[in-house]
Amino acid sequence: MKQLFRKTPLWFLLIWIVGFMMIVFNTFQSYSSVINFIALLMISVANAIRIWKNERSLAITFLVVAALCLAYILVYFNRYV
């Protein structure tokens, strides 16, 4: 467990914790699925940045997931704004 925390950058852990807290909070409060998509967008981009050198194809997959989340968020806001 110590080695896992040693290899993982602190900024990534902080973004992951904030994203996970957003998802858990939204699960109990049921505000909107947009909050879940924002959390998934943050986590996906952070993970893509973290693994870009070692596993580029997986990082591109995370960026595609982030782009899909961003597209959903933009469609949601265009519909209601």
C-alpha cells in the first residue's frame, strides 16, 4: 500500500478524492447527473495526464471519455440555459 501512494502523484490523489466526494455526495443528494459527469471529466483528464508517457493508448481512451462527458455537459447546459 505504501508503494502505491509513493508512485502516485499528490495532485492526482487530490483530484481523485475531490471527484469521488462529488460522486458520493451526488448519490445521496440526487442533484443532477451533470455533477457525476464533471467528476468523471476531472478524473479522466487527470488519469490521462498521469499515464501519458507509459500507456499512451489508454491515456487517449481516457481523453475520449472526458470529451464525451464534456459533450454531455454542453448539451445539458444548452438545453436548459
